[in-house]
Amino acid sequence: MRPLKGPDRRRNVPVMEQVVQGSHFPGRYWHRLDDGRIQCDVCPRYCKLHEGQRGLCFVRARSGEQVVLTSYGRSSGFCVDPIEKKPLNHFLPGTPVLSFGTAGCNLTCKFCQNWDISKAREIDRLNDEATPDAIAERAVRLGCRSVAFTYNDPVIFLEYAVDVAKACHARGIKTVAVTAGYIGPEARPEFFAHMDAANVDLKAFTEDFYKNVCGGHLDPVLDTLKYLKSETHVWFEITTLLIPGENDSDAEIDALSRWVAKFIGPNVPLHFTAFHPDWKMSDLPPTGSTILSRARSIARANGLRHVYTGNVRDANGATTWCHACGGLLIGRDWHELTAWRLTPEGNCPDCGTQLPGVFEPQPGQWGRRRQAVRISQ
């Protein structure tokens, strides 16, 4: 593999986990260094590995003279969710999505609400084996319109996600990446070439937050968002979890939404969601609905047309409104549709303005159900 161009932005990151025996799938996006180590180039951590070491994500490891993916074909579990839970409000509303993740993560967010999966350090946590074809076939049988790579970040299991996406597309099933967008420039094109939709978690809008709370950097995430906008046809939405006293100031929300409006455009849906105390930030209070409503008002004032609130009951903030005439287009109660007024072409019935997104003539009827399923028998 050819090395990345530009400066090395990652040094002195602990990579002392040892590789356990098991299924090792050849990984992509790595290169050898002059000192004998191998550098993983999938994400901006650029982990430099001696023989037997894992990267910080835990699932990418050095085995011999290559990087391998140790979680290929194994999942922490499968569930059928409403697509609105990802959250995606402008992508096949009301339809069921088959969701799954693996283990590990390439960020270390102290507020992680899937920490039992993303922080897993035992390969036995991956207790459901499934080939890409088996996942795609199960999605078809369950009536799912899409498969989502979620719960932990699919960037770290890129090879598995891509193969699942290929199997899904061969059967007419779309694919969704729920990601923090922390991916290297060399791996971005392949990963997103196989995704139909994405929700990118923009965790904050300061480098200090990314460094001290998430163990990463802001700029690579912004680069991913700009790449999605300018270089792909992926439908994507953005989510920011607002944490009281950490990333919810008016100034930060103003800066974030101004950046989105300028570089991504006014039509991208932006979701402000409520924090619930968890993992290493269990001492903070949950986010109040007034904080979310204030953030929504700021973002709308900065020109964003479709701003949503989540993780709280807020009919106004969950509903899709026509930006031109203000008419109700898609009503929601939590993850369930309560109204559908789009024309079959995806337009406002009152003024004819087209709603940006990916829509079918009729909405799905999945509702708010959550159904755990097994792929392997």
C-alpha cells in the first residue's frame, strides 16, 4: 500500500493490545515504515504497529507483514429499527432498517452511549456470526429497505462493511453508515462509494472538545463532511449531541451551524440530540428540551432549513416543515410517523417546493418498533 502524503499527525498513541488467535481478514490501507512498524491508514490515528499489536480501535491489528481485521463476519448483534432512529429523517421515512455493529472504536468519547459495544475489549463480545450474503438475505426476508452499520463506527470494519454493502446492493437493499466521520483521506473514497446514506456525528465544534473528550481531532471530521458534499452522491445528515456545559453554548452552536450552512449548504438536515448521563460522564445532567430548542432556533436563523431535535419528545422539532411556505410535510412522534403530506414526487402539496432527500411515493409503516434478530442459526 502506498503511504499517505503529508505530515504524520499521530505519535505516541498506545497500541499495546496483543492480537488473539482467530479469523484474520486481510486489511486495506496500510504501509510499512522504515523502522519496521506497519502504519494503519484507515483513520487519522495512523496507528504504528509492531508484530502482534492492535490499533486503538482494537479490531485492526498487525499479523505478520500486514494489517488484518479481526472482527470480519462477526457482530455484537442485529436489530430491526425505524430508519428515523439512526437518525435519518429524509431517507426512506417510516421504513425498517436492519442494524448491526461489531466491537471497538477509533475514538474514546467519554459520553459514549454504546460503550459496552464500542469499548469492548473481548473478541467474545462478537457473538453473532454472519457472512455478507447472509445479512443481505436476512434483510430481504425481514422486509428491510436498508442495512445500517451502526452501534460502533463502521470505519474500523471497513472491509466487512464494504462486502456487506456489495451483497445488499446486489439484492436491491440500500446501505447506511452511522459514523463519526473519523476516516483517513485514502480510505474515504472506497468506504463511501458503497454507502447510500450516512449520518455523521459532528460531536462538537472545538478542537479542545475533540481532543479532551473524544481523543481525536475536529478537522478530519469537517474534511469528511466536505468530501461527502462535493465528491459523492451519498445522502447524509448531521447529528450533534448537546452536552450541558460542554458543547452547548450559543457561540459554539452559532459557529457550527454557520459552518454547515457555508460549506455543506442549507438543505442538509441537522439533528441536535439530548445527552443522557453515561459511561465516564455520568455526573452531568441530561440535556433539557430548552437547550435543544434554542440550538434549533440558532441554526435556523443561520439559514439551515431542516433542523431537528432528538432524544426528547418535541413534535415541532421532530416534524419536517416546508422551508418555503411553512406547511407540514412529515409529522413525527419520537420515531413514528404521524402525518405524510409529500406528493409522490417528493414535493410540498401546498407550494410545490421539492423536499431534499430520498423518498418513495409512500412512506413505510414500520413505526417505532425495535426487533432483535439472529442471522446465524
